Amino acid sequence: MAAIKIHEENDQNVKSIAADIKPKNKILFKITKFNPHVDTHMKYVDYDVEYEHWNTVLDALLMIKHKVDPSLALRYSCRQASCGSCGMMINDKPSLACFTKINELGSDVVKIEPMSNFPILRDLAVDFTQMFNTHKKLKPYIIRSDSEISQSNEIKEFSQDPDSVEKYIQFANCIKCGLCNSACPTMATDSSFMGPQALTQAYRYVSDDRDKGKNTRLKIIDERHGIWRCHFAGSCSKVCPKGVDPAMGIQFLRSYLLGFRD
Ligand code: SF4
Ligand code: FES
């Protein structure tokens, strides 16, 4: 088992802040290692980590990668819950590593695994290809009619009042992290299910009064692996780090198909 002191190895600013502070906390990280091209099964590797109260799970993983195991594969970019790259299972819950402080886990052990319901590329890095393909299939952009565009010679803003923006704004906060798909019990049993991420983005555009693509999108989602496979478990909404409520978006989307909304 390797022992890591995160506070000693961060960037210069953190190092100078931490210079006179002794680490107060120790915790065991159990991290999945798996290379699907070589390994027949996953294994857990243990690391003893010393941390300060400000450290995130991502801080610990990067220190482990830099000091002990450079082969550890993980994905990250922004470190501020904006890019959607660092999703993983942290103590069995789909979470962003950069948005999860170690001392808020309330546990002596931190178990780190790749996100459920995604193919594993290696270790903690999963393959987003299907999620992004489904997202694209549902046309995640404002659709205007061709005649409307060709008749208009002027370039103008499609302005909206605040009430119109309110209808979709929470759904526009999605960062495509995939945590909702990872938490979804339907995705666990139907790998072709469109999933809460894409369906919620369909609702985001259908509910935008500048958009004219509602019927096109409703047709796409009304299929065997589409919106009707959702059992409304609601687990997607519990894990979203951006306050999006995919379960509600899916129900609203259904109401169009059932004729309760225009
Ligand atoms: S709805 Fe939330 S959990 Fe799902 S992909 Fe978007 S930000 Fe992530
Ligand atoms: S690193 Fe960008 S969301 Fe975590």
C-alpha cells in the first residue's frame, strides 16, 4: 500500500499555504484498475492518503497518479464542475471527483470505480460515445424552419421574455457528465435506452419557444428504447451535480406525446 500526502505535492500556492500545517486526516482509497484489453476482471488497489479538509477526491487521484501509479487512467479537465469529465463512482454513488470533498464523504474508506452503465476504456475512464451519439440524434440545437430563414434578409436576435426562459433554463445547465445515465436503473438493463441525459436535452429544446423542432424530436423519442422505457425511478435527479431534474424533464416530454400539452 502506498502512502500519499496530497498537501505537499499540490501547486506552489497550495504548497505555501500548507507549508506550516501538518496533515490531520488519513484515509484509505480503494481504486479500481482494469484494462479490458489485458485483464479478465477488475482489481482494487489500496492507497493510504493524507489529506487536508479542502482536498477533493480528484486532488487525491491526481497525486496518486503523479507520485505512485502514472498508469492510472482517469479523465478530468476544468476541476470546477463545469466540463463534465470527471464522473466516477465514489462510494457507490455517481459523482464528480472535482466536486466531492474527501472530508464530506463521512467514511474511513473511499471506494473509486468507473461510472456504471458505460463501457470501460481503462481504470476510471469510460466511453461516452453512445451517450454523445444519442445526444446528437435528438438534435440539441434550436431548429427554425427553412422558409423562415430564407425569407428573412436581416440578421436578428430571437428575443424571449423571462417566463419563456424559465421554462427551460435549468435543463440548459446540463454539462453532459453522464452521472444521470450512470444512476439510471433502466440503462442498467437496456444498454440501448436513450437515457435521461439525452431525453432531458430533448425537453430543453422542445420547451424553448424559439424552436420549431418539437414534432421531429417527439417522433425520434417515441420508440422501443426511447422515452417509454423510463420507469420514473428518479435516481437521475438525485445525482445531478448541476441541479437539473431529468426525471421531471422526461415526464414533461411525455405530456406532449400524450396530448396534455401543445
Ligand atoms: S442532467 Fe445532470 S447528471 Fe445528467 S448529464 Fe446533465 S449535468 Fe450530468
Ligand atoms: S474536472 Fe471538469 S467537471 Fe470535474
